[in-house]
Amino acid sequence: MKKTLLSIMTMAALVSSATATAAVETKNITVNAEIPHEITMKKSNGEDIKKIELVPDNNSPTTYGAKESIVIASHGQDVKINLIEDFKLVSTTESGNSFTDLTVTMDGTELATTPQKIGNKVSNIAKELTIVGKAPSTSKGGEKYTGVLKLNLEPVT
């Protein structure tokens, strides 16, 4: 019985000394989150803008144009927009033929290679993208023209 009592006392001493020497540590950890500058541009019905077809103007058969209702979402930030390079429509069959007087406008403001602020602090505002140009006087029936409209959209910082 003496050995059992000694064993119990030894265990109690070990347990109490282990808890008495345990250190308490407090940590303050800084946590950060940043909302990215995400800007999207889609058709007003939510579809991606893949292609825009220019059609002849009823009043001027050499003038072609298209209007597309688009939505720019920018997480509540103003947006700058510009053409990355001058927009061109060139013939796919007749070398050297291209549209002239091409203009690209956003809600009536002509876009150029210089960035322009378009007020858009409230996301999902519908805007009208308009493209107008004149077919070359030497164009032939059935001739096709193609080009890539390269736009740059970035947050105003």
C-alpha cells in the first residue's frame, strides 16, 4: 500500500508541476483583404460581346453603323476607356480597301487612344456603344470588311 500511495503522490506531483509551468501566449494577427479592380463589359442582356455587324444607313447607302446597348460593371468605381489602337475595317478580298471616317462613341462621346473618364460609380449602368463608318467608293457588292475593336477599360485611381 505504501508503494501505491507513493506512486499516486509522484503522479500528482508530476501533473501539478506540468500545469504550473505551462506558458500562456496571446497572439494578435493582422488580417487584410483587398477588393480587386474588376471591370466587366457585356451586352445589356448579360451576353458577352463577341461580334457587332455594321448595317447600311437607310438615308446614306455608303454609311454603315451599329448600336449596341452595353453594361459596364466596375465595383462602384469610375472607369476610363480608350481605344488601344485606331479602329480599322479592311476588305478581306480587295487589298487596300478600307472603311473611312470610322468613329466609335460611348453614350455620344467619341473614343480615341487617349483615356477618357466615363462616370460609372454605380455598377451595371447601360451605355450605348455606337460604331459608324463609310464604305470605300470602290467597294463591290458582296465584298466583306473586318476589323477588331480593341478597347481598354481601367479604374480611375
